Amino acid sequence: MNTKIKIQLSIMMFLEFFIWGGWFVTLGTFLGNNLKATGAESAMAFSTQSWGAIIAPFIIGLIADRYFNAEKILGILHLAGAVLMYQMYMSVDFAEFYPYVFGYMILYMPTLALVNSISFNQMKNPAKEFSFVRVFGTIGWIAAGLIISYVFLWDSAAGREAGLLKNTFLMVAIASACLGVFSFMLPKTPPKVGKEEKISISAILGLDALKLLKDRNFLVFFISSILICIPLAFYYQNANPFLSEIGMDNPTGKMTIGQVSEVLFMLLLPYFFKKFGFKKTLIAGMLAWTIRYLLFAYGNAGDLAFMLIIGIALHGICYDFFFVSGQIYTDSKAGIKYKSAAQGLITLATYGVGMLIGFKIAGIITDTYMTADGLHVWNNIWTFPAIFAFGVMILFVIFFKNEEVEYKE
């Protein structure tokens, strides 16, 4: 892979995740402050990510893999996404906003697979080359948060009061249009499946890998993966509104500590995996969720602000130790024949089904503990996912038998 292509792919990844991080992190705060949305309505908005994850395989499997170059579809999706993002910027109430965010996520979620496909197609050794390109995605997410908090101050108390968070959608609309145009300049990535080649719905959704559930350990892991997405949804939906409401300065910028942590623990993951094994690594990930939410429940923006910062910094352990380890475990259990199907199945189960349930529950809990003046009893809200994550961990400890991760031929 030459330097020009490496730069192109890095810019593509930067913009792809700058776009996601530029509006999704502050979405809950925007909905509550600008559109006066309830917890249930916020849950509906966040759930569009799950619907996008469920529908994305069809767009990739039935269209992208068969008829058009991946870079062209990426360009079209982002140009259309820019239009929808601008409509979200112009929306004045939730009823007007929701159809646009739903349509946007249906278009955006397939692009996550497309940028990977375009990258892998240019690499002779993805195992060595992909991490360099992918890290620019995390840098893009971090850059978006820092710009919102420290450059434009949109999430400051004064900014939120003035309704400036709506500008995140305009910023992302511009970035999406830029990536849309830039995509047509990317290296050609032609379809890999012939138009006449038959493809089944079960193959698209990864259902061919369901036979892996006959393995008791994989079944326990699969169920745990769905259940742990419930506390995960609380973080995505409530973290930024929580930090904003209790008065933390530059909440979006401070949340980028989580992405820095993610990069660090991604690098440390092979060491932990080798030193402690798969089961203990996953247990550490689940325990980190419990600790994080207890820190959120009892910390504050004053003398206990350090507890909130530690809670944010635990994101690397929470995410990498469970989800990335889980992807490695799934890959090892699947064998050559079912690798893609198994990853598709676990993605559908977590980001699709698990997060869909999680956002719904998070919305209900958040509304339950809303006070008459529109504020929240955050101590009670965060205690629920802390206890739930601990319960999932206990079930995993009891029913998952320790095993070495060995790759099948």
C-alpha cells in the first residue's frame, strides 16, 4: 500500500468517525435542551442506531457486494446523509426530528462496513496495516468532541442555554458532504459477489452461524453479550446529558478521554489476553461497567469530579475487554467457514437486538427518575445499570467454563 493510498484511507477514516462523534455524543443533551424530549423519546432517537445495524447487512449484502463499487456507494450514502443531517439541524420539535434521524442512521450504519471493505481491499497485510488507518477514526471522534467543547463552546452552560448544540448537525452535514465528494476519489473497490450468484437472507444476517450456539460456552457468551448491551446503552444515551446537567465544564471534550483510553487498552489487550486468558479478561470488562456506573452514581462536578473522570477513563476496559475480546473469541470459535457469518451474528445480536432493548430500558428508567423541575435523580438512574452489569458478570462467572482460545482450521 503506497503512501498516497494510506493518506486517502486515513482521511476517510478520520471523517467517517468525526461525523459519528460530532453529533451522537451530544444527542441526548440536544434532545433534552433543544427539543424538550422525554427519556422515552430520547430512547427512540438512540434506537435508530440499532435499526440501522439490523438493516445495514441487507444494504451491504444485497447491493454493495453485488452491483456497485464500495467507494461509490459510500459517496452516495454520505451525500444523502448530509441532506438529512441538515434537516435535523433545521428541526424544531421531536416529531419533525425523528424521521430524519431514523433515515440518517439507516444510511450511516452501512458505511461502517464500507470503509473497512475499501481499506482491506487496498492492503496486502491487513493484520499489520489496518490498525494504522483505523486509529485515525478514533482521532476523528476525539477531534469532534474537542471542537464542540473547546473551540465553539456549544456544550457550555451558556451554549446549551442558547441552543447552540443544534450547530453540531450543521458541522456534521458539512463533513458528511466533504466525505461524500471525497469518496469518489478513493481507490476503486469493485463488488466481490457476482450478480447471478445466489445469496440467502440467513447468510446476510449471519444466521448460518447459529449452529455455534450448540456449544454451551458460546451460548453463555452470546447471551451475556446481548445482556451487557443494556448497561452500555445507558452510557451512550445518558452520559453527556448527565455531565451537562450536573454542571461539569466541557463535558463533550472530557468524554474524549474515553476514546484515548480505548486506544491505550486496545494496545494492551493482547498482553491481558495472554496473561489472564479470555474468561478473566471478559470478567474484568463487565466488572468495569459496574465500577464506572457506581462512580457516576456517587461522583459530582465539584470535589468528587475525579470519580467522574475515572468513570469516563474506564471506557477502554469496558469496551475493549468485552467487545473486542468477544470478537476475537467469536472468530476463534467460528472456524474458516463461518468467520463472516459469526461476526455478522454477534453484531446483529449486540448493536441490533441488545442495544435496542437497552435504549428502551434506559428511556424508561430515565423518565422514572425525572423530577418535577425537569432534572433527574442520577444516583438512582446509574445504580440500575451498575447492578445489572454485576448480575450479568455473576451469571457469566458461574456458567462459562474457562477455555483456551484456539483457532479452528
